[in-house]
Amino acid sequence: MHMTRRVFLKSGALAVASTAALPAFLKRAALGIEAGGSGTRRLIVIFQRGAADGLNIVIPHGEPSYYTMRPTIRVPRGSELDLDGFFGLHPAMSALEPLFRQRHLAVVHAAGSPDKTRSHFDAQDYMESGTPGVKSTGDGWLNRSLQGLAGQTVALRAVALRPTLPRILSGEEPAVAFNDIQSFAGGGRNSPAGWPGNVFQQMYADSGDRLLHASAQEAFEAARMLKLVNPHDYTPAPGADYPRGRFANDLRQLAQLIKSQVGVEIAFAEIGGWDHHVNEGSTEGQLANLSQEFSQSLAAFWTDLGDLGEETVIVTMSEFGRTARENGNRGTDHGHANVMFVLGGRVRGGKVYGRWPGLAPEQLNEGRDLVLTTDFRQVLAEALHRQLGIGDLASVFPGFHTASSQFLGLLPG
Amino acid sequence: MRGHWHRFAILLVVVASTAWPARREQQPSSIPRQQCALHALNRLTFGARPGDLERVLSMGVDKWINLELHPERIDDSSLATRLRNLSTLSMSPEQMVETFPPVAVIKAVSQGRHPLPLDVEERAIYRAQLEWYRDKQENEDSKVTGRQAHSPLDSGGETGAGGLNSMLESAHRERIFHLPPGQRMIAILELSAPEQQRLLRSLTAEETSALEMGLLPRQRETLMALSHPEQVVVGELVAGRLLRNIYSERQLEAVMTDFWLNHFNVFLGKGADHYLLTSYERDVIRPRALGRFRDLLVATAQSPAMLFYLDNWMSVGPDSEAARGLSSRRGRQPSEPNGRTLGRAGGGKKSSSGLNENYARELMELHTLGVKGGYSERDVTEVAKAFTGWTIRRPQEGGTFFFDSRMHQPGNKVVLGHRIKQSGEREAIEVLTFLSRSPATAKFIATKLAERFVSDDPPPALVARMEHTFVKKDGDIREVLATLFHSPEFWANAAYRAKLKTPLEFVASALRATGVDVADPKALSEALNRMGEPLYGCQQPNGYSMRAQAWMSAGALVERMHFSLALSAGKLPGAVMSLPELLAGQQVAPDGEHLLAMLEDKLLNGEISPETHRIIAHALDTTPATAIRGERGSGGQELGVIAALLLGSPDFQRR
């Protein structure tokens, strides 16, 4: 593959230590003006690393096999939060129930990557490259999506709340990753505005080295914008009660970025720890605790976004599901299909999408796990097309054939 | 200093009179002679140390390159001294597993399937791990059943005695920190297992170093192993690699070991590979780094590290004895249409149900032929069949390679039109030999080597010449490299400083240039994590890309600047830089300009672009001294900032 890294700003903006006039949206941010909507549609992807047990997160309570296959870890009948008479949310996911009732939250069950691997790292790799079964793909599908976006590229168009750029966002399009807005923006001595950061900035601005020049430009531009976000001073919207933990902290920073209107169109965050081989628990226990952190964080994020939620779509995914039957250690092993959530203002929520393949022994994949009926790319292609207006889906998901007629109808056309 | 960039400008226009190698004379655009030695150092090593340039010049570039191609002739005993305290680096995987037991071993002990060791310190490690393991099991049980877990210490009651116990314990804890080293270790070992776990699992980074202060290396290992035995193995593996890259005198061997570890990538994070990578690097890769490609390929194929990483160890021939035995025992189980039998229902991770093509595919795509190497899906399946039975004995306990004929798929195989007669273990050897001698492999390996040593887009003529040597010399890597180093393209001006340093190359070269005496490389490996290329941390079998566009990013570059600042300010724990030492024997310069000139010489051998030089000089001229060194800072700090600007400059990012 021949990748040419793009310079994200046209040459005029590359002047030494540019203090050129700020774009309008930055001025708004700098002045702290609350806008109703920015007119920017955005997509946020959340990865549940470790293979979450979708069958205990969105429970098929209308399925008799569920209760016989999981004698100790099943959520007792009646404890689930019923969604549609057949499926119900795990009680620890209660923070998301109102969003489903308000029709902002949709569920897609029996979804995921069609590749048969049961290896965490292969399966995550495939879901991030967007090419299940093909190892050699060099870039991630979120990065390829950026190529299809209209409008001007700005430094914070694509962000990941992580120390390094994840596979899903790596590639030729500019994207930045950071753990902490404050430290990336130059809380220390490397601030582009002060000594000696300003000297670094000049050296790279004057450098004829194209790749270094472009990377530095991204870094300094992003840092400059982040400084305007004023990371020290952020109060989430009333009612946005973020729980403790890294995931909630990441989403809180993301909400802050989005509300500062610095041009975020694509974002990525992740939450690990879903690999429950032993003592998974039922209404309480390991899965319940993690599900609670997950759902409360998402609900707080949604509340925090306020009106900006109208132009936001959030999609969650996990590398594969877990076995239909519980194992000998009151846990579950690596399975196949899983559940995905789609949340957003324009989402046609309040519904569980996807064809349910059944849980009877003869209906299982390889005799052990939920059959896959919706390819994860089907869900994402619809989000990319209908939320971000990306037309060339074949470039984002090479080898995957889809058309709008095949979309599930999660978003209005 | 003005003189400096004048010198640089002059060097650019000098046309070499007596150039190395001779052939280069006809090349009008080749590197000036004065820079040949630096260029060779930049490419064959992890960066020049102070004094290296002079050494290479006095030996002669040609002779030095030849020496680097024969690492066995280079004395590396000072490195051995540096590594001697990292005890796992010389252990077999079985010894490591025994000394620093993973959870699998602890579980076996807990179930009475494995004896406790006799050695006092080793026994303490097991005892601590057993306590932790049982505690974890109990906690998980109690979470499910809703009952409170009680550790033996809490049995006295909810508040009264428990509170007293915790008071006693915190007083005891304080006392341990203040004991002299020898007694401190004894006191820790004498704690009850639960007390020990509470102490060791609650330590901050500062408390850990306070506790380790003055302990013998072996005692430090034991201390860490009491809470995290796997971390001893992993930490020493990473530390060993960094120290070797920075300090080994056999630099080309270190560079080539890095190259092959990346080419035959194995991800540390995949389960048992924690304990298998040390031997993989030491026994499989390094001894063959300059040897014959076929030998390297066979050794990686048989290594437990690779067999585990790419799943071949669990690949079962569909018609093998093992598969047939399984299906007859499990007669009532449904089977897939292709005749494969299924694993245990709800089976564990180890249930293998059939052919696993993972290794076969990567073998052709990434290790030998390359993605466009002309093989088909059918070839992948055939290769996978030939490799069935190549497995590991006890993978979680150190693991050794063995051929299990019961798992092997019977019958002849056809790979790329080449018929392989049924011969059990030999079939895979035949596949490897065949692949190693394919012209596509020669081209693929030559291209990657040229990308490492010359440029991201190496000249096709150079690749063709290396390919020719590869075929003619039966994959002799040393010969292929000799061809490379004697080619005009290697010495062309276009190649000079054409490569961006990878994160590892950047960090190692910064440490080499500044001559820092690294006591603990942990901060360095953490920096590599933040730059996006953790050592042994590439999940995908591809390894990290040789081409900068794949990994250079905004965040990674900011990290390089942060790293330069931290290193130069003496703020990297375990790698404290001393500029006065670096500049020892030199007249301390009176002003910023002279300091800059001295440091340009030391850190970059004077190879600094006029722009970079001008910007730093201008900044030093126009920035108040108090701003440069901080309000109460000394001249030493000023020196540090200049060093940081040079290490973080665009110029230092290239080699």
C-alpha cells in the first residue's frame, strides 16, 4: 500500500507561529458562547474490549433455551427491563432504559464480525481494520471514512481518547489521540505558546521535511485548539452524573470537546474488561458492575451533550460474543455474534433490530454460540452514509457489498 | 558556531577524492567522503555515541563495516556486565515458569497437581501467589453468592479487632520502610501472606523504590515477584532489549535482531508468550540474525513462541487420528458439513476443532513470499495441513516443540504446484525449504532490508542486486547485507538522512548520543508505549511498518519533544543525563551560542540544518536567560534546554 499523509491545512496556514485570525467556531469556543447546534454531524465509536456477553446485556427472555443453558448466570425471569416483550436489558443497564423509551437508543442483536476467529486480538484487529479475515490491511476503517467527509479538515476532526492512535483511526488522514486534554495541550513546558515549545514549533514549521512538518502542524494546531477548550474548567451539564472510572472520564472529556465546537466529526473511546470466563455473575457480579459503569457513563454523556446529541450518533461494538451456555466456572467462553447499541438524536430508537437466529442447540453457531445475522459493517455503513453523508462505502469497507436498500433503517434516509 | 554551518555548507559541495567504496567514484550524487562514516554509523547502529565517529574514521569505514558483519569477533563483555542482574535473560522458559510462576502454575499448586519449591525465597513467592489466588477465587465466589469474604485476619470481628489489626499493621508497615535493606527483606518475607499482599499491592511508585533501595538484584526480583511474578519476566525482557540496543558493541547484530523480531513478530500480550519471548529472542532470532534465512525460518516455525502466537499448536488435521478419535468418542455430537468435528460444547479456549490456517497464511504472506507472492487460498490450506502436528508440549508451563503425529493430516500435499509426499514432520520442513528458496521470498526480504537500511522507497536496481545475492548465496543474510553496503545506492546522496527514526531508534539514539548511564530502562520503555510502538507490543503479525508514514503522528511527535525535555532536564527516572560529564574536558562556553555549538557537535556530530541552527540561535539571543533556565535555575539547566531542543529537532529525528 502506498500511503501519502495529507497535510491538514492548506499552505497559507502553515506560517511560522501562526497567530492568524481564528475561525468562527473557535471564536465561539474561546468566548464560551453556547450554541444550540453547530451544524456538524458526528459519529462516535465505542469499543468494548474483551468480548462482552451480549446475551446477558440484552437478554432474550422470550427464549426458553436462555434459561436452561445458563443455570447460574441467567438473569432471573422478571428481573430484566423488558424492551419489546422478547428482549430485556440487564438491570444494571437501567441508565439506558429511558433513552430506549425516548426512542433515541436502538439495539441490534446477533451482530458482529463474520470472521470465525475466537482470538481477541485477531477479532479486534478485524473490527478495527474493517476487513474481517484480511490481516494485511494497513489502515483502520474510521480513518478511511475521513476521506469521504466533505468540508475542511481541521486538527481535531478525528480524535481518540487513548495514549496512541488506535488501529481503527490509523492511516493517511490526520487524526489525534490523547489521554488527557490538559497534558496534550501543553500543560507543561512544551506549550506551543511558551518557551521552549515555541522554538520546537518554529523548527518544524520551517522544516522542509514533509512528514515531520505535517505531523508537527497537526500537533501544534490541535494543542492550540485544545487550549481554547480550557481544560481546567469544565462543569458537565446538570443531570450528567458521570460515574468514576477511566471510561466515564474519557467520555466527559469528549463531551467537553464536542461542546467546545472545535470541529470533532469522528471520535473513538473504549472500555475493557469484558472477558468473563469465571464467575461472570447474574443480576450482581462482574458483568453487572461493568455494565453499570458502561451504561451510566453513556447516559451521562448523552445528558451532557444536550442539544448537540441531535447531531451525534454513537455506535458500540465488541470483538465477538460469548458462548450461549455457561461454562464449568460460572462464566462464558469466546463465542460469535453479539449486541450493538446505536444512540443518537436522529436514530430510530426504541426498537431491537436484526433477525433473531434462536438459541436452541441446533440453531447455534458451531453448536455453541449465537449465529450472526447482521454484519457489523452493515450497521456502520448505514451510520456513515446517513449520518456523515459518506457515499463511497466500498472504500471504507473494501470487499463488503452493501447498498442503502439493505440498511436496517436505524437512521432516516 | 557560524563556522559550523559554514562547515556544513562546504561539506555539501565537496566532491570526494578518495571515496569508499571505489565504485562510488562514478556516482556524481554520492555522499561526501567526510560523511560516509557518519552515514554508516546511522544505518548500522542505533546511533553514534560520542567518540564513535572518530573510531570509525581511524579504523576505516570499510574495515568497520566488515567487523560489524562479524559480531562474533567483537568483544561485548561490558554489555554482559550490564545484563548480569537480569536473571531471567539466561533462564530456560521452564526455569522462568518455575521461578516466577504464572497463574496456571499457581492454580496447579492450589489443586495439588504441582509441588511447592524448596528454595526459601521461591517458596515465599509461591506462598504469596497462592494467597492472592485463593483470595481472588473467594472474592469472586462471594460476589456471586452475595456473602462477605473474610480473610483470616478479619476473623476477630467487624470493627474492634479488625481496626486494631489495621493500626498494628500500618505501624508495622512504617517500621519495615525504615529497616536496613537486609532486615527489610527478611521482615517482608516474615509477614503473613495476607499482610504481604496488602503491603505490596498498595505501594505507590515512590514507596516501591523506597522499599527496593539497597536490596540486592535477586532480592528486588523476589520483592516484585511476591506480587507480580510475570512482571519480573516481562520487565527483564524489555530492559534487556533496551540495554542491548543502547550499549552492545555488536550494533549491527542488535539492529538485525530488531529487524527479524519485527519481521517474525510475536505479540507479548498473547497469553503464554509472556514466558516464551525471552528464549525466542535469545535462542531463535539473535544467533541467526546474520545467518542463513532458511535456518531462521525453520527456527521460528518450530519456536513455541510462534506456534502459540499464530495458533499452529492447536491445528488438527481433519482426517487425523486425533480428530477421528474425538469424533468416535463424541458420536452424538453434531459435526460440520466439511466433516470437521466440533470441540467440546461450550469448550474452553484450548478446544481445537480442526485446521487452523493462521500460521500458514502469515508464513507465506508476511514471512516469505509477500502478499503478492502468487499463492492461493488452496495453497494456504495445503500448507496448514502440512503443519498439523507441529505443536507445543505444556504451552502454559514453558512449552517445548514436538511433533504429534496423531494431529497430523495424512496424505500428500501440493503447495504452489510442488508435490509434497506424505512424510509427517518432514512435510513442513519441505514447505519451509521450498518457500525460503522461492524468488518471491528473495525479492520480499531484499525489499524489506533495503527499506530498513536505505529509504522508504528503495531504488529497484538495488533491490534487484540484493535479490540476486540472496538467490546465489542461498539466503545468506550476511552476504545480502554486504551487497547492500557495497552498493552505490546505499552511498547515494538521496539516501543520506533519508530515514525517519522509529520510536525505538529515536529513544536508543538519544541515549547513545548523550552517553547516559541507564540504571533502569523502565522510563524508556514507557516512553516507547506512549510513542505508539511498545517493545514486543505489536498485536498484528505484520510487525511495525518500516515506512514512516504508517506511524509518524502528531501525538507521537509531541511525545518525542516531551521525551527530549524530560531526558535533558534529568527527569527520566533511571536514565539521568549529566551534561557536564558529556562535555567533560571542554572549556565551558561563556554564552548560549557557544553552548549550542558544543552540543551540536556532541549530539549531532555537527550535522544540523542551517534553519534549525538559526532558529535555536535566534531564540537563545532573544529569550531572557531567566526564561531559558527558569527563575532560580543554573547554567546547567540552560545547557539542558539547548540539548532538548536539539534532540527534539527535526534533524535528530532522521538517521
